[in-house]
Amino acid sequence: MDDFKNLLRKLSEAFGPPGFEDEVRDIVVEEMKPYVDELFVDRWGNVFGVKRGRTDYRVMVAAHMDEIGLMVDYVDKNGFLRVKPMGGWNEVTLVGQRVVVRTKDGRKIKGVVGSRPPHVTPPGKEREAPEMKDLFVDIGVSSAEEAEKLGVGVGSVAVLDREFAELAGGAVTGKAFDDRAGLAAMLYALRLIDESPVTIYAVATVQEEIGLRGAAVAAERVNPHAAIALDTTIAADMPGVSEREYVARLGAGPAVKVMDGGRGGLFVAHPKLRDFLVDIARREGIPYQLEVLYGGTTDAMAIAFRREGIPAVTISIPARYVHSPVEVLKLEDAVGASKLLASALRNMTPQFVESLLERKLK
């Protein structure tokens, strides 16, 4: 458990908004290298670790490296940075937060997210949540020229400034557990697999938070026979939420995705792959839960509809307060996701893979 915790800590604290995953990628390469037979990075920055199996059947495992972030689109004359969201922010979670801004030469400087003080807000609007257009990042300078000298300007990016911490009951908190927890689970699973019937393509993807971009590119390249994504899911088991709306619970094990999506369209996990994961969990005594999430999806959706269609499913790690500075999860759930993934890959026989593929009818 300590090994997993330390891996998650390292990944969580790394800097990596969409398109700027370099720091996370370096960690992934270092962690993957001892456990794969081939390692490469594609043109967009996806990391591929290939672990040869006893057959040439290809199973793609995907977890994304990026976290939600902010991009500077304007610096005003007083040096305040105006920003656009990179991913799905709830502005309430941003007000009063510290951020790390990356300069043009790759250095990191601190900043804070500011908003209009309630003392000078029109009466009746003091408690209204600000919109993104009303927020700004204060890096302490007094002019646009000072910001420019620091290497901060249009196109600079920022992420939350928050350290990993341990809570009671085996829980941990930090930023970017979406999806550094899934990434840690994928990397940890590679350590648990000596050999498998299938050839595994473990892919750390880019730009998931802004449209599942990296997974789509990677799936075209690998053209797998089946795919498993790893990501977080909503654990809304908290005061003020009905049990029906929990989606998942902390401490009840990894979740096997049944359906997710939202206004952009729903995605139903491949039924045979879903049932296969459930059977493995039961056989191995791994606690699990089933997940239906309306509002959010994973790399599995992008992978599933490449080429002729790829059977895909997601193993989810329940997390509270997703897309906030204080995401919370239970280490046992995340380690359980690793064990479920590793066992599924060890037991994915050629016969089972064949059953997923198209059949000619007489």
C-alpha cells in the first residue's frame, strides 16, 4: 500500500494541464520502463508501454495524464492574468485558491485566484458565485510589462497549488486524482503481471479533459481487440445527497462502468467486458460496485468508436470532490482497481477475446 501511496503522491503533485503533460510523462516513462518490453512516445505525447503476451491479441489500457487547468488569454495593464478554463471547472472551487503558473521558459511561479471583494459588490450579489470571466490570477506584479519579464503572457498555463496529504481511515486528499489515481493504478498493475495471454498496450494519454483527444489518436495506432480505461468517478456519498445519487461510495471497491456520458451523448460499456470484470472481481474476492454516471465520461468512449469499433469498458476509482483542490479517495479502492485490472489481463484468454469480435452468420 505504501508503494502505491508514494506513486500517487508523486503523480498528484506533478504539473500537467492538457497539452502540457511533460512533467507527468517523465514520471510515467520512469515508472513503466522496468515492466514493459517496448516504450515509446507518439507525436502528441501519449506514452505507450508494450508488454508482450503469449498471443498477438492486443488489449489497450488507457489512463490520462492531464489535469484540469487554466490558460492565460489576456494580461491587463496592472498585471492581472485573465484566464480561460482547460477542462470542467466549478468556479466556486477556484475562488481564493493558490495556483502554479508555468513561465515561457518552463519555470514555475506562484499566484492566487482573485475575485471582486464582497465589500464592494453591489447589494444582494455578495454571495453569488462568480463566473470564470470575473476571476483573475494575481502573481504579485503591478504591470503587464512586469509579467512579461517573468515570462508570463497569453498562452501561459496554471494548475492548482496543492500538496498530497493523508486523512484518517486510509483516505488521502490532493489535486489531480482525476486521473493520476487511474494512472497510478495502471502503472501499479504492470508490476503485478508476470505474463499474460494477450499483448498489453498500456497508454498514458494526453488531453482527456478537453475532449478525450489523446485516447482517440492512440486507439487508431494500436487498433486493439479490446480496451479498458481507468479513471475516477463521482463518490457523492455525503450529507445532502440521496443514496440514489451517490453514483459510487468510498471504500466499497473500484467501480465497473455500466453507462456514462451526458448532454454530449451516452456511452454503454461493452456488456461482455463489463460482465467479465464482474466475474473476475467475484472470483478474486475483490470488492466492487457497479456505476451509472450521467454527466462525464472517460477515454473508453473515444476508444470504442475508432476503426471498426473496439469493445471497451472502464474501471473507476471513486473520489469525492472531483475537479477540486481537495479530491478525496480511499487507497484500498485504488489498489483494488490495480488488482482487478491485473487479474483481468492475466485471465483474458484468446477464446474470450475472440468472443468479443465480429462473427460471420450462416
